[in-house]
Amino acid sequence: MSLSSSPITAVGVDFGGTFVKLGVCCGEQILETDEPIPTANHPGPQALIKAISDRVAKMRERHPAIAAIGVGVPGLVDFDRGFVHVLTNVPGWNHIPLKQILSEMSGLPVVVENDANAMTYAEWRYGAGRGLKNVIGLTLGTGVGAGLVLNGQMFRGSQCSAGEIGQMSIHFDGKSGHYGNLGALEKYIGNNQIAEHAVHRYAQAGLHKEIGDCTPKAIAEAAKAGDGIAQQIWGEIADWLGTALASIAWLLNPDAFVIGGGVSMAGDLLFQPLENKMKSMLSTVVWEGLKILPAKFNNDAGIIGNAALAGDSL
Amino acid sequence: MSLSSSPITAVGVDFGGTFVKLGVCCGEQILETDEPIPTANHPGPQALIKAISDRVAKMRERHPAIAAIGVGVPGLVDFDRGFVHVLTNVPGWNHIPLKQILSEMSGLPVVVENDANAMTYAEWRYGAGRGLKNVIGLTLGTGVGAGLVLNGQMFRGSQCSAGEIGQMSIHFDGKSGHYGNLGALEKYIGNNQIAEHAVHRYAQAGLHKEIGDCTPKAIAEAAKAGDGIAQQIWGEIADWLGTALASIAWLLNPDAFVIGGGVSMAGDLLFQPLENKMKSMLSTVVWEGLKILPAKFNNDAGIIGNAALAGDSL
């Protein structure tokens, strides 16, 4: 891998359960995006990969400098082989040699990465964590995912499964996670769990709320408008998340956490109590070396990160 | 750093709060050890460093091949500079340029490392974790420490403070750790906390025990002799430790945990329920890629690891 100072033009593909988004990037600049491809429109992997390849071919007519494709997918991949083991929420995507198929179709070098890793790479290479040695990127949404840059390199773990912070435990006898793992962080601060918790907190105060009224966005708006219960809920979210991040800080002593995703849009409502919580949990040395940063790119992180991974792999 | 296949002869120094132990090593072979130096016998760092240097000079008369010195210390060091920020339980050891002083006195290259890192390095280089890419070494004793080898390299974190797993939280509202960090693992499975917990468990069953009767060793012997309460305690220790290690496995997806220190001497009493607990907390991919291994070296890990770090740094 070479980290060129003059960035390479590459296509970043952000492959989601609902849409596949494509963009032409040169460094952090997005030169072009086009209409997202609805993921379900194509019956099976071959057809969807063909649709991506066709899009890339058209992009190359307008941007002949395109030199590589990076695809980020929501699931378990083997980065070295560009092999998709399984995708979460995308039926039919098991054991797909995506790198091989797409590079043969497109005639371009291809890299395949997990989506949380690609987001982290974008933030480390060009975003909030730029220039730092050890960066942990988080996406807080329906799920809670993360990617790790350690000693200035993407760290993927022994089976490319590192970064599953949503499955880390914050309570040895707590709520059961997807794998039966007690105290799984995601079961406390995932979008749906925040909503359920809010309904419960309001009910304790004698107030009836529907789940749909308690999205993280709605709770943030209520808190900003002075709703004491909503403010308390953000404090609790910060306590739960802060417990997990403090544990990670003790283990890895990183330079920064870069936090993106819908839940992070609450801004200071989340970041202020989160910083207080983490400071209260860490030594001076670890805390003073640590930054808690909002993500720079958010919705574009996938496209930028995957394009950057592809360009840097040449 | 070069990982030579023909190991270099080096002195490993295991600097503890009570004794400083020295040994001449060639790879995993300890060629010679001598009488430990009582840490408190020397008034201040200069005198103790001089005593170490004098010992090394005598060792060189018998082993002229000695090419470097590695010192492992119980505290916070800057590995690159060989600088001791502060040692736990050793008065007067603040801001000591140990590498500089000892290399000037001895005329040899010196490296200075944290003791848990040195133990991990020994196990990764020559012990239970040999040949693996991602290894986490643990020492379970009065304190709970760890070192990380990631992508085949010692990972120290941004302020050389990585690996403090005793401070990781296993309960967001649990017992308060040394830094006010709620749920600190060390407050559940440190030697003294195991003893306190055992006294409490026996008292619940109407049995009076003194703290001194409840060392991890005594609880292990009782469990082996069929004491149901003692067996239950080992199950609880495995639950607490397993919660933390499962979280680390979700985060880092390592090849192995290598577990040493006094508490690990319980053997299957600890390892069997620990494996069951971790399997219950992890995905198939992460669990099947993971080994839980007893340490190979134990008391010699410091000497071997520090000598190996010194030799490999040439």
C-alpha cells in the first residue's frame, strides 16, 4: 500500500441493504455521484454486480482517470481475497467472490471492505481523525459498529471480524445481545433500544409515548426544547456508550474516537455527557491523550472511504 | 527490529516491587540467573541501576556474547525513549531516563518495557502464542494486566498505556476501580477481591472464613476437594473474566488469549468455565478462530520477554 500525496481517482461503492450508492472520488473530493441503485431491484449478486460494473463503465467515460473500485459492504468480508462471507440484511449474498467478479467485469482493480471499516478509513485518511496514529471510528445507528486504525493501518483482526463494539458487554448480567452475549452495548444504544427505553422512561413519569415518537432525533429535539426526561435519556446513553469507550481506551490507548451515524447527530447532547463520563473513568494519561470527535463525512463516508482504500491499495 | 532465526544473547531484567531478577537468555533458553536484588536495598534509582549494571558486567565475563539488556518495569514507560514515567509501588521512580543511564553505565544497548508487555512478548515470541498474528497476554494476580501483539507487533497505544484490561468495565454501575471507573474488572478478579468475595459467599452459607483462608490457591484446592461453594466461586470468576475477554474478542478478533499469573494456576477450574462462557458470548466465526491458552513461562516470562525484546531490537 502506498499513501500517495497526490490522490488517485477511484470509484467508491457504498453497498447498503436498501441502496447501493456510487461516487467518483479523488482524495476527499467527490467528483460525481449518481442515482443510487435499489439493492432489491436485482435478482441475486451477479445481476447487481453487473449493474455496478455498468455504472462504473459510464463513469469512466466522464472520468478516464478512474483507476480502481472500492466496495464497502454491510457484513463479513475477507479483505485480502475480496470475498464476501455473508451480508447482514441482503438475501443471497453468501460466499461471493466479489473482488474477482467485479474486477473481471470492469477491468479495474477492486477492493472489498466492511462498511464500518470503510467509514473509519475515510475519517482517518481525510476526516476528523486525519494524521492520527490510533483511531477508532464508530457508527451509531440501528446497529453499533466500529473500525480500528492502529499504528496507522486498518486493523481487521484474524478473521476480518474486528470492530464489533455493538457486541461488547457493558454489564455481565445485562440484556442479551444477538449472540446471547449478555450486556451487549447495541441492546442499550441501538436506535430501537433507545426508543424503547424512552417509552419506558416517559411511562415511569406517567406519560404515554409511542415508539415512533421516540426516535433518537425526536428525543434530541425534546431535550433541546427543555424536556427533562429526554435530557436524562441522553445522559444514560452517554453513560452506556462512555462505559464501552472507556474500556476500549484502557485496552488500546487510542488518539481518538470519531463518532458518526444518526445517534451522533444529537451533538452536544451526547458529546458533552460522554466526555464527562469518559473523563471520570480514565487515568489522566489516557484521558489527556484522547480526543472524542464528531465524524466529518457521515453519509459520504462510505463512498470516500472505499474509494480511498481502493486508491491506496494500488 | 529484526526477528533473527538465530537468537541473540541478552540480559532480561524483571524489575518488580520486591525483587529485581536478572537472567541471561538466548531465545527461550535461560543460560543463567543469579540471586535477585531486593528492590528496597538501594536508596534511589541511580544506586539500583548501578547494581543492575554491575551484575550485567559480571554476567558478561561468563557470557561474552551478551549484546543487549531488556528491562521490564511495573509501570508506565515510554518505550521509544526508554523513559520511566512512574512505577507502581516503587517509591522514587518518577521521570527516570532508565535506558540512557543504564546504557551509559553498561555500554550495551538497552530497551525498557512495561512488565505485562514483556510477558506477552515472551509468550508470543517463544511461548503459548508463538507464530500467531494477534495475541493478548494476561497476567492475573493482585492486579490484572495485559499486553497486546497485533499484526505481529507489540502494540503499545498512543501513550504506551495500552493493555490495562484490569480497568475495563464489566458493569456500567458496578464496583468502583482505582480511577473511579465503575465495574473495573480488577475489582472482581484481583487476588484480594477474590478472597473478599469468597469470605462473603461462605458467610452466606453460614460458614466463617478469614481472608487469609481464601487465597485463589486455597479456593482452588477447596474446589478440587469437592467444595461446592469454592466451585461456584470459580464459575463466577470465569463469568467476570469471560465477559471482559469476550468484549476484547469482539473488538479485536484475536487468535489467542494467553493467560498467566497466580490466579491462572487454578487450571481447568478456571479455563473450563471460561471457555464455556466465552463460547456463549461470541459468534461462531470469532469463537472458532480463538484459542484460550495457559501461559508457558509464568515466573520466567519477564526475563525471557525482556531479553527477547532487547535482542530483537538490535
